[in-house]
Amino acid sequence: MIKLKNSQALEELRTELVSRRQMYSAVITICAGTGCRAWGMEKTAEMFTAELRARKLDKQVKLKMTGCHGFCERGPIVVIKPDGIFYQKVKPEDVKEIVSETVLNRRVIERLLYVEPGTGKKITYEKEVPFYSLQQRLILDDNGAIDPNSIDDYIAIGGYCALAKVLSSMAQQEVIEEIKKSGLRGRGGAGFPTGYKWEFCRKAKGDIKYVICNGDEGDPGAYMDRSVLEGNPHSVLEGMLIGAYAIGAQKGFVYVRSEYPLAVRNIGIAIEQARKYGFLGENILGAEFGFNVQVSRGAGAFVCGEETALIASIEGRRGEPKQRPPFPVQKGLWRKPTNINNVETWANIPLIVKKGADWFAQIGTEKSKGTKIFSLVGKINNTGLVEIPMGTSLGQIVYDIGGGIPGGKQFKAVQTGGPSGGCLPREMLNMPVDYEKLAEVGSIMGSGGMIVMDEKTCMVDISKYFLTFLLDESCGKCFTCRKGIQRMLEIVTDISEGRGKLNNINLLKELAQVVKDTTMCGLGQTSPNPVLSALRYFQEEYEEHITKKKCRAGVCKELVSSPCQHTCPLGTEACVYIALISHGRFKEAYDIIAKDNPLPSVCGRVCSHPCETKCRAGDAGEAIAIRALKRFASDYAYKQKYLPPKTTSSYKEAKVAIIGSGPAGLSAAWSLAQKGYQVTVFEALPVAGGMLAVGIPSYRLPKAALNHDIEAVKNSGVTIKTSTRLGRDITIQGLKQDGFKAIFIATGAHRGKHLGIPGESAQGVIDALDFLKDINLGRKVRLGKRVGVIGGGNSAIDAARTALRLNAEVTIIYRRTKAEMPALREEVEGALDEGIKMLFLTAPGRVIAQENEITGLECVKMRLGEFDDSGRRKPAAIPGSETIIPLDTLLVAVGEEPDTSFINEELKNLVAVNKTIVVNPETMATKEPGIFAGGDAVTGPATVIDAIGAGKIAAESICQYLEGSPIAREYSLTRPSVYIDPVEISEEEMLTARRAETKTLPVKDRICSYAEVDLALSKEAAIKEARRCLRCELELLKKDEGKKQSMEKASVN
Amino acid sequence: MINLKINGISVQAEAGTTLLEAARFYGLEIPTLCHLEGLSPYGACRLCVVEIGEESRSRLASSCTYPAEEGLKVRTASERVIKARKMILELLLASCPQSKVIQDLASKYGIRRQRFRQEHEDCILCGLCVRMCKEQMSAQAIGFHGRGNKRGISTPFDLKSEVCRLCGGCIHVCPACQLRCTYNQPEEAICGGCANISPPCLEKEKFHDMMCYMDPCVACEIKNEK
């Protein structure tokens, strides 16, 4: 290598390099970033080298190991140029085929392409992958184009041109003005305008000045600085050179942590190469400017990212911050003026100089210019580095680029800015991301970490995690940082372990404010942010931990014991009955279920199984099939004609009336009967079971199974009177006169909502619920050949699948996409299997009728727009996209509301505007003494398990009311009632066990009858499945045992 | 000379003085635990925080390390300052309940409760001893080790120091590990006994070894008179 004398020489070298590169017919780039290395790219790369050599292609085909491409989720990543064919998850055994097919014949190998999760579309070219196409990769793009260890590569794409431009044609102040004009702000977090910082440093008194590149990236989950240093170290060097020239610095330091060995190596190589070409040293490119750079390795203390601590670390002292002023630009390294910028800031400089400040300033928002790299990690489909213009909305980052949340889980929050940042809830999804907006909502940009959290993340636990991190990483110099964080952690730990008190929250806030106010450096001042933002947006969750001993995410061990039991509204001891099944003790398993749940056969079939969503086995694998196991146990009892033993306590005189025999009514009746009360259930319909009997088709819930459960309820001492309607046959007043001391209203939500579109009153437009009810009661229904169903909930799917069984051609019309459908996943899939058509993003506009008889439905196409408060995207109509779907019948299933017309004048004030009955949700008591209500009549349409839960709560309250004690609900820590030995499992079983598949009837047998679709697990399958359970409750039992023993020991002593 | 405003009063300070020095020169009291004349400012205890800047954009800064700046507005006892100081004292009391210095300060600021889990540490890591040893005794026998809540003070590698001359300077400046109030019940943050009409410590023999938060207390005076 020769030293380049001037910019002319650089340009000549560049031209030569470019022409030399044209002799290659193809370039294979392999991502050699740390992420892809972890995926095993090194073996793949070796295979490529061997294969190219074997085929004697190494002169025509260039193999290039590049820096991080950003799409780390899909590594190892290989891109074949010039076409830009994008292969993901490439294994060594794919190499031969890639060379023979794609490199030599330009044929695409389908199986290595990226598949878009939503649409299933295969994408061939890198630039078309949505993850990339929605980004604006000013800095990261070059990572995929060059070999970081080749300065020639960097020069060939125009590297060091900006330096040449600055040295040959710009005065120092001109450079600073340019940077000021661009509006570039520090990418390390605080967002101080870079140009002004440079100016301060330039104007500071002193002959010797330094520039420092801050590469001490320590936020959990953030790795963009590492990727830039690893993948394009020369861009950082060039930025530092330009900065040093503008400021008048002679020496620079790159401060990198030792945990980044690849970054340390690559920047070291880059410095050597730059020195050989004469970009470092004296008289750079012939100008009167000399500069040298040295790498300084940090030992990985988080606080050393703070500039005064970083300086102390370079000087060889303890990495501890110092009070500013004086600022480093006045007195920094060895008390000389020092300018510190973050890696990403430096990498932006050459771009601004090359393309101009005006070009840069038009990207981004008013006060935040340019792009920002975020590392998108956590519960997100596309983990990786994303570079987006400032002002992109959070929702776009999470959903469009990040691909949403894995496993169809709910988005809960996104944490920006690392431990010093804050958690932003789903209401913020529409927020444009820039410095101001993030600060406004209580977070910070930080270096750009973005941790996505789903519903299985507990906000108290997250606060605990970050505080633990900060307590460890605080240098400990300031008293308020050291002790303040420790005390905050103590309080949060108390809350997460069930010892919290409500006034803890205020103390926490008070303390957090003082820590924020009084500590010396950025670490301490921002350390309360995770707590403060969690309290700002999720205080309810904190309070729930304290008052209800409930962790809705199922995370906080001491409260939860096992998430399945904790999450179940009935507190069903799933972990225990699963353990019993694993030992083959099926009858006992059924008893455990029946202890808490009056309707095991029903729940074993139609429960929305929140327990499975929270199951820990699902965190890194597949959740236990809890519902299928429950069904197995209840089927066992059914076959044995076994009813749970009657556990009635002492006889009590008082009579209680229950209105409605749905899940809420039955469960309240059962609970009260067990306590010894005289319970009568009044049911308006001719059959008992409410919505279970008439709303759910029998292919999902066979009548025999339902009746077995109802039989068990009756067996506990409950009388059920059918065909007795409140308001027609009986009245509240009348019941009171008949001596009923308490009344529980559980009349459900049976009235379907209207669409509110023109023509709705035409013949052939039927409410889906009425349709299902008529079918279930064996009444005749007139149904046309072409049936449309509007809605995406369980009722819509039920109606559609029932219509299909009546020989109709069924189309479901839903205004959002499949991912947003509220119906149970397995139901949607079942419907698709049976051949039901689904039109997504389609909304009804008007019903077309001839002679008041429906002939079709005019629909309009929708597209998903902004996010609403539920975190789902609001559909918006696309004008001019109207189409007509010919239909003979239209089933409407757009939600239900309670029919509370039976409520007379006297009790009118119990009903809310939306026709639901108002109760105290804690106790189910209405304002009227002695009258309680629960289930869908209170909540509007909800799940079976919630209704059963409401019934049980109401029963407790009614009991308290009848005993004359104050009505209040008590909460306790979740614990199993018995200990069951764990089973022994071989390593092989552990590794090979998979979730038990629920077998279904073949489609051809399904669509001609109402036979139950889901088949039961076999005995062997059930035991095998139960053995997979992680038995979360055992960990705590052991701990509790230890505590008890140590307490006993202490008392003996 | 630098002109600045402290608590609304226009004052002057020599270039290079800190806000703490300036305030004390004018007789304004600011409590400190890690500051001692003759030792370099350190800014660790945060008790000396003062509010600086214009009302709307003001912030708290430790006065012992903040240089007097031309035109700066300083408030040494604003509501925000007092609130912060009280919380810091409460935290101190929770960690070192038996330090007389801390008890006295807590008493002065009217702290009557302590809401954190009681600890019994004998060090607040103010670093006075480390600086004393280095700057005044030129020994550098002790220094800090560890990080965060594992931070501590000791000799290198916890070995008996060869440079220590057992001068006792470190103990002399320590606000926490000096003689303690032995009457105080360990589980109670503030003894408060001396606020009684007949203080219980009167019955103890060596009362002058005791630390209590009323300084000097009734009991001491009665005893001294005898």
C-alpha cells in the first residue's frame, strides 16, 4: 500500500478499485456479524470457500464476509449479487446447491427464501423483504456491502471521499456550520446537537484537544453500535477524522468494551489499514492536519458509558463519574478539551458531508433529523437492527418492520432507552418516535434499544429486573443512587412477593423523584425511569399485586405458584390434576377439577383456556394441552358414570333464587348448594344450560357432556325450573314474597346487535344467535344456499360451521384480518379446514334486496390504519372499492347485549346505558340489598370460564350477605391444596416430547352431521402429555418448606 | 469577582470557589457529610444539594462541587431542596441509625419516621477517610473497592497495609463509625428517649459515650450539673 498524497490520488485509487471489481460475475455476501456467527455462519462460509475452489470459480465469484445485515432473527444470511437474491437460515448443506443453481444459473432456490408470515408469500430479493423495504438504511446499508476488514471495499463505495472534500475545500468553521445546519443530534441518548458540541470544544482554550468515540454500549438488548463498529469501522474513523479536523484535535480514542471482541478486532484492523494509506498520521491527504487514533478497551462497566466516567476509565482511574461542570468540552481527558460522540453519531458525519446538510435535514421530524438505528428485541418476530427515519411510529416499527408478536400474543409494552428508559403501553403505538416525543411520554431515546413485551411480561417484574441491573451497575459513589436504587428494589420486590402495601406506591414515587433530582450522573438521574414509567402506565398492575395478590402476566413466582392455577378465574388446580393424570390417578384428577369447577365437561371442550396461554412450558416450546387433559378426565368420569361426592356442609334454612341456568347461574347455584342453602334456578328456555345449551353447537359441545355436568350440579342439591321466564312467569318482587332471601341474576347476553346498515330489515338477514338457538332447540330454520356470516368472534364461526352442516356455501366477512379475529384459533382453523371461505378486510355497506328478500350484500374493502387503544389497527374503508356479493341468507354476529327488559321500574337504576346490569365487580352485589348479578348480563358477551368465576364470587358474597357479615372479597396467595410427587423423566423423553395433538374427525364426516369434531386423547396420549408438565408449583413448595423449617428452627433456638 | 444570587441576595464570590463555600461565607447553612475543608470536594452524600437556575428550568446540584458562576441563581433551602434532603436523611437513618451525626441532622430536619427496612451499616461511603489518608496523610493506605451496593472501603486486597501509620485520621473524620449511642434499641431508628421528662439514659453509667438526637440533651445537662 502506498500513502495517498492528496484527494486526487484517492479518486484514482477508487476508480481503479471499482474497475478491478467488475471482473467478478457474482458476489456472494455472507453476514459475519455476531448474530449470524452465533447461528453458525462460519461453517457455511468455509463450505462456500471449498465449493468455489473445487469448481475453480474463485477467480470469477467473490465471496465476501460482511458486517451485520440487521435481520438477525433469520441468520445466517446470504445475499447473491448482482441480483440481490436473499437467502435466510442457510446451512452448510445448502451451499452446493446455491453455487450450482443460483450463482451459476441464476435460478432461485425456493426453500431458502423468506416467507412473509401474514400472507405466506415468498420473497426473492433483499430489497423486497418488508423488514428491509420499510427501513431507510443510510448507515446500515453499507454493512451488507463491504468486508469490514478491507479498506479497499470501503474506498470503492466512496469511502474517505467526505474526508477528502473537507480537507481540500472546507475551513474548520465551515464543517461545524454544516453539521449544525444538518440538525444532527447525539445518538448516544441525550440528543445534544452535535455541531454545537463541536463548536464549544473548538472554542475551548488549549492547544491539545481530543476526540473520543463512545462505544461502551451496555444497555441490555442493544447492539447497534457494536454492529457498526464490526461491520463498517472505517465510517466511524472517517467521522472522527472530520470531527478532529473541525475541532482541532490531534488524537482520538475509540472506547470499546472488551465484551465486543469482534468490534475491537475490526476497528483495530481498520486503524492499521487507514494508517498505511495515510488517512491517519501526519499531513493527511497532503493537508496540514495530523491525527491518530488509539483503541481503548473498557472492562464492561455500564457506568463507563457516562462521559466523565469514560474519561476516568481511559485515564486509568476507577470508572466513576464526576460532577459537571466543568464539561468535557472544557476540561476532559487529562483536563484538556475533549469531544465525545457515540459510534452512530460519528458514522453519520461522512454522510452529511458527502450529501449535504440540506439533504440530511429533510429526513426526520422538526427537531430530530436523520435516521436512528434501533435494536428490536424481546417478544418480536423479526429480531434485529432497524434503521428508520425519525418520526416513524412505534406501531410501524413493531408491526410492519418487526412483524408483530410471536405466537399471536397480545402486545403489552415496548421499553425504549434501556435501563434508563421507560415502558410505553399500547396506547402509544401511534406515537412518532423522536427525542422530544419520547421524553414527553416519560422515556428516552437512549442508544436505541427497543425491547418488545407481550402479555406474559409483568411490569412489576420488569421494574425489578432493571433495578437489579442498575443496582449492580451503579458505581456506588453517590449515596442517593446506591441506596435509592437499593430501596426502590426492596419495595418492588416486596410488591412482587405479595408483601406490598398500598402506601408503598407513594413512597416509591417520592423516592424515585428524589433519586432523579439529586444524583450526580446520567445513570442515577435516569435510574428511576423504569419504575416511574411503569407506575405512570401500569399502576393498576402494581395495585393488583398488592391488593389482589394477582400477577396478571403469571410471572411473579411468590404470588403465582403455577401460572395455570393463578390465571384460572376459578383457581382450578391444573398443575395438580395434570400431575395426577401423569400418575394414572384419573378419578382423583376429576375430583380435583370438580372441587373448583362445576362444569368440567363443558370447560374441557369450550373453555378459552387462559391457562394454556400463560403455561410456562410454552415459553420455550409448546404449552401443555391443559384443556384436552381436562376433557380426558371428565370423559373418564362420564364413562364411569361417576359424579363427584356431595360435600354439602350443614343444612341452612335460607332460600336463594338464581335467574338463568347458564354457566354463571349454575356455578352460583352449585356453590351455594354446597354451603347448604336451598337453591332454585329459574330458566326461561325449555332446556337448562343457557348459552351452553342453545348458543354453542353440539359439534363443539355434545348435549350428553353438558347434561352430565348439569346432573352433577343437580346432585349437589339444586332445583332447576325450566320454561320459567322472569318478567313473564315470575317477578323479583314475587320471589321475595315467596321467601327467597337473595336473588342472583344471570340472564346472559342473548340479544344480537344490529349492523346499522341500510336494508338490514330484509327477509333472510338473520341474527346468528337466533339461528343457533333455533337449530339447538330443533326448530326449523329457512336457510338459503349462499350464506354470508358477518363477524369474527366465536358466534360467527359457530354460525358459519352450523350453516355449512345444513349444506350451505358459507363465506365469513370480517373487517380486519385473520390475526385480529377474536374467535379461538382452533375454531378459525377448523372452519377453514371445513371449506368455509373467509373474506378479510371487508366490511358490509348495505343489504341488497328484491321485494324485501335479500339477494346480495354490498361490501367495501378495508385497510388497516392507525392503532386503537386495544393495540389493534383500526380498519378504514378504501373509497371506490365496493363490490357486491350475491347471498341468499346473511347471518349477523357482530356482538350481543343483555336483554334486560324484565327489569321493572323499581330496579331500573341497576341497568347501565349499554343494557348491562351494574354491580360491584369485586362482590357481584348490586346497589339493591339481596340482589346480585353476574356473567354476560353484567359484562356483555365474555367467556364461559369468566361467567363460572362470576357465579362463584357471587355465591361467596350471597353467603356473607345471608350470614349478615359485611360483603367483601378476600384474596390470598395462590397455592396448590395437595402435594403430588413428580414423575421421573429420562433425558430422551424430555427432548423428544411434543404437545399432544387433538385429533379431529375427518372433514367429510364432520360436515354431514353434528358429531363432535374434536376427539378425546387416548389414555396413553394423556399420560404422555401430562408428563411434559414442568410442575411450576413444586419450586415454591420447596421454598415454602425451607422457610417453614427455618422459622421452626428459630423458634426452637 | 463573580456576582451571583443566593436565596435572592446578590453576593460575590472569588473565582474558583464552590457554591457551598460561597453560601457558608455568607452564613447560610448547608448540611454536608462528605465535605471537609482541606479535602477535595467529592459530591457523594448529596445532602448539600441546592436548587440552581431559573424557576421553570431549575435543577438540583451538589453545592460542594458546583463552581460559582456569573449570574447564577441559587436557592439553598427551597421546598424542593428540603424535600430531597429529608428523603436523603431518611435513607441515611435507615442504613446507619446509630450515627450521632446523622441522628442530629435528622432531628434538625424534623424527621420522625423511617419507612425503609432497617439496616445497621457502619459506613455511608462518604469517602472522607480515603481522601484524608491520601490528601492529608499522603499515605493512600485505603481506597474503594467494588461497585454499586457492593462498594466498600478497605486496604488493597484486604491485607494489612504497609503504608498505614495508624494515625487515626480516618476515624477522626468519619461521620458514621464514631462513638455510637449505645442506648438506642437496634430495631428503632430514632431512640428519642431523651425527649422524655426523665430520660432513660440518665440511669446509665457512662452517659457521655451515648449519642442521641437532641444535642445537648436535657439528660446530659442534668448529669453534667451533678
